[in-house]
Amino acid sequence: MSEVHLKRAYDPPATDDGARVLVDRLWPRGVKKDEAAIDLWLKEIGPSTELRQWFAHDPSKWAEFRKRYRAELAHNNALEELRQLVKRNQRTTLVFAARDIEHNNAVVLKELCLRS
């Protein structure tokens, strides 16, 4: 069975991360590309600029963010690409830049990948 893990882009890569997929539209500020060890950057899977700015990582908006983000993903081919990658790999780590490790787009993506 495939495992999906979450990790901040500011945490050092580990040998047991498996396939490392950056799931943000923007490259994490201050992270050097050669040190990030990203195998795939799925820019288009990140929330739209409008949704990201509306959410502003406010935990009180989390339930509505999840609903709106899932609606965006319903028409996004990158989600299927991510699901296929997860199926092919024993372990996949979704890499994100947000400070809040419980309320971010990678959490939603993990749920969707494990449910497929």
C-alpha cells in the first residue's frame, strides 16, 4: 500500500521521503532548488491565487477552504497525475511551504490521494 506523508519545504529532505512533490503554485521563499530535492513540482495543483489570498491560512476558514479547494480540484488534471504517482510509489511526500501543518492544501491533497 502506498504511503503519503507531508513535509514543510523548510525541513531537510530525508532518504525515506520517497518521491518528493511540491504542491504549491509558488516556489518556497528562501529554499534553493538544488537543496530541496523536489522530484516533481505540480504548480497547477496548488489553490488558485484568489483562494489562497482569501484563505490567508486562517484556521477559522478551514472548512470553507477545503470545500472550495476540492471544487477547484474537481476540474484539475494534476490531481489525477498526483494520484497515479502515489499509486506507483511506495512512499510519496507532499512538500508545502505553509507554516500551519494542519491547515494547508497538502492536507487536502493527502486526503484525496488516500481516498482514490
